[in-house]
Amino acid sequence: MTTHHLRATEWAKKAGVPASQVYAFLTGRLRALPDDVIQKLASAAQVRPEDMFR
């Protein structure tokens, strides 16, 4: 996300997922993101899903 200079709200909007879901994960209120959300976020950031959480 930071490599591609995306903010959480911008990233979520580009991926078509609720920004609240991204914020819940980043703040620890959500333990894991669903696989479909991970796919959408990875696509929006133009990376492989495996590389998202390195």
C-alpha cells in the first residue's frame, strides 16, 4: 500500500470495498480480511495477494 502511495480510503475505494473494513483490519478490530477482499485490494495495488502482508 505505501509502496504505491495509496491511502486506506483511496485504496478501498479503488478496490470497491468499504474503507471501514480496511481500517478495522489495520487497527486490529478485524483479525483477517476475507479472501475476496484481499484479491480486490491486491488488484487495486497492482500486486500479488501473497505479497500484500510481507
